[in-house]
Amino acid sequence: MARIARWLFCMAFVVPLATLGAEIVRFPVPEFDGDHRYDYATQLLQLALSRSGVEYRIQPAAFPMNQERQVLELEAGRSIDVGPIPSSAEREARLLPIMIPLNKGVLGWRLGLIRKGEKASFENVQTLDDLRRLRIAQGQEWPDTQILRANGIDVITAPRYEGLFKMLVGKRFDYFPRSVMEIWDEQENNASTLEVEPHLALHYFYDAYFMVNRRNTRLARDIESGLEKAVADGSFDRLFQQYYGDRLRKAHLETRTVIELRNPLVTPGTPTNRPELWYDSRRGH
């Protein structure tokens, strides 16, 4: 099944023969069967490159890799040329980020994945102090882990993304914060054992950027130019709504108890002065 999933993902990159002379841009592939986290980012990169005025062709990476491996490969100029990297000051210093948030900040809206039949255990969680009493987990190298710990939350970690679902089912922890973008696919992949907690939402100011090797300034300029054009002509928002509109409506953020968390990883270059780049839960876009 994993081979089939990777083949289907790679088919998304098939292009007309007329573009075979285009410059190749290598991009990450899913980590495992059923991993849809790169679907939207792949389409957004295709959109940006198509608006750049330069002929590019996206090629899937030769092997899957987690976030930190993507950072290492980009920094070394090896197996990928660009990645959708969740931000931190360290990553922005090591790589060259295109400072347009890929997901309009929705990466910082988190719902909880829990074991089926246990939602009553979370009904009285109302405050950050209540949240600190839960057993929570994240990926070992994810910036989210640093954000949660900066808010006084004790975080259990694991090195592999798919291992966290097994740990949750095995009662190693009780609450797995996932972005609104990802959680519905993940729940569907674990439908017999896990459900989405209906009461809480966590929020912190956070997102991912396309990042490239610091010497690859031309590719960075072309991606930035294409993204800016897509923002200006509305195609960025249309793609965002195509992928995430239904998921955001399904989340019912307006009726949840929202616990606001401080994000110490926000950098001075974050475009906080451009509201058109960020999702507003009150307006729904």
C-alpha cells in the first residue's frame, strides 16, 4: 500500500511533454501511506511557480523525510530544493524562507485527537492550567513542542510521526493536538480507535513557509513573486478554501473553548502587518 500511495502522489507531478525542458524543483513526498500533509503545499507551489514567469517542473524527492531531515537536506543542498517548513528562528537562520504563510496561520489552530469514548474526560478543561494537567504529545523535532513547553505544558515526544498515533491508542498519552488542516484525515485513517475532541481548541500565532537553501536566491525570488501574484489575483485564497474551507467549517471554532498560547518562536520578519495573509476565524477566510 505504501508503494501505491507514493506512486499516486508522484502522479500529481505528471506534466505535459512540452514542459520537460523546464527547470526541476525537487519537493518532499509523503512519509507513509495515507499521509496527505503535502497535498495542499504541492498544489500551492505549482500555483506559485506557474505565476513566476519562469518554466519550472516539480519532481518528487527520491525518499520520504521528516521535518528536520528536510531542513538538513535543504541546508546541505542535497535531495530537495524547497520544502514547506514550519517556522522557527533557528530554521529561518539556517535556510532562506519566503515569508508568506502557506496556510494563512491555520497551522496554529489545533484540535485534539483522542481515544474513542473518552471525550467526557475533557469537558471540564477550560484554562491553560487545566490543559497543563493533560498528557499531551508532539513530534520530537516539531517547533510545536517548543511552543507548548514554553507555555508550561509537559510534552511527551516521539521521533516518528506515525508512531504517535500508536502511542495514543496504547495510552502513552491522552491528547494529541493537531492542526485543523490535518486532523480530519488523521482521524479517518484511525477511525476505529480515535476521534476528534469536540470541546477545545488551542491557538497560537504560527505557520509554515516555503524554504530553500540560503544560496538559492533565484528560486526564492521566483516563488515569492508567484505567491504574491496568487495573493493579489485571489487564486491563493481559492486554493486555500478548496482544501480547507470545509475542514474549518467542520471544526466549529466559534463554539469551542479556545485556549490562547504564547508563541516564543515568532520572528521579527513574520508578516503580522498583512491581514490578507492570515485566516480570520471571525470572518471565515
